[in-house]
Amino acid sequence: MLGEFLGDDTLREEFWQKAKTNLQAGKVRLVFVADEIPNELRRVVEFLNQQMDPAEVLAVEVKQYTNRGLKALVPRVIGQTAEAQRKKSSTGRVNRQWDESSLMQELQRQRGTVEVDTAKAILEWANGQMPRMWWGSGSLNGSVYPVLDHKGIGYSLFGIFTDGNISLSFQPLRGRPPFNDDSKRLQLLRRFNEIAGVNLPDDAIDRYPSIPLSALKDKLALKKFLDILDWFVHEIKTEAI
């Protein structure tokens, strides 16, 4: 159903990147659904909804009524107390659309000049090899994911975040040739592990592992990282169907 709603692979990729950004920022809604919400659970839900920000915790009680072969479902939302709504409306965070300038400014504020220079070097490489940029809209952390469009498929290997981390998108590559082959993703992962200070477990080929920008502050480490990206692009252009 989600695939039908999102359509092409590019939109799916952007959807999951936005989902990841929201999870990292704590912008989630947790919903309990039952035909009857006991008083104990209601008190817990109301307490959590007042205390958690920007996360929202709700319960939905769906009572069923039947008469002469007809059935009616009557929902009731629990947890949206006046106090919780007041706190979230007054302190709620607003998403912002990041760009290169704002991302670098925030990265400078959080991490410093060395990591800003490293990020700029990576994006300079990306402008020539993976030129389509997907900029995040997180309220707290900014992000950018360079994308390579090849034969109708969007490839995004990594994202740079303002908290000083590089997120590696191994999981989406499972559906993109030639990296839909587990051994190919494992080969890619082991290339990253050749960088000093990087030690990703083998099972990370199905996840979103991260490496710190600080691991690439050495010129040799940065060169190795960019060489891996060059190899990644070469493998796509020569083998992808």
C-alpha cells in the first residue's frame, strides 16, 4: 500500500529519509488502539503526552455497537488534554528547510571548522558525481543526501548531518543493482572499514550505520572515503541494469 501511494523509487527514498529525520528528532506519534482503554492506561497516556515533546502519545478507544445486523464504530481519542495541547502549541518545533548555507552554519556551531571543511570537501565531490541533493527538513538536525540518478533509479549512499555524523544508507541498496547482492554491499562495507577508526559490523549491510565526520579529518582518511564513493559510482554505471 505504501509503495502504491509513493509511486517511483525516488519518492520512496525521500519518504524513508524524512522518516529517519523525524525519528532522530523525536517527532513521532505513539498510538494505542483498543475497543476499551482501561483507566490505568489512560492515566499513563495522559501523563506521557504532557511530558513528552515533540513526541505525542495518544490512545484511541473504538467501541462497537450492533443492532439489527448493523455495526457502528465510535472512536474516542484519549490523551489530548488541554494542558498537553497548550504545551505542545507553545513549545512545538517547526520544521525548517535546510540548504548548504544553513547546514554549514549549524555544523560549525555544533562541531567546528574542521568538520565543516570535511563536509564541504565531500559535497564538492558530490556536485560532480551525485549532483541531485535532497535537503532534510528536521527542526533540530539538518541533513543532506546526495543522489545519483541512473537508468531511472535513485542511488543515495550517504547523508551528512549537522550533529557531525555521516549516515550510510545500506538498507535501501538492497533493492538497487548491483548492490542488491549481499556480497556487493559487504564489499562496500569492508572498504569503509579500511578507514582508520571505522569498524562497521557485517550485519550493517541491512541497516543505516553511521561514521563520524571527525574520522575523516585526516587527508588520507578523506581520500579513502572519496575513493570509495568513486568506486560506488563506477559500479553503478558499469553494472546496474
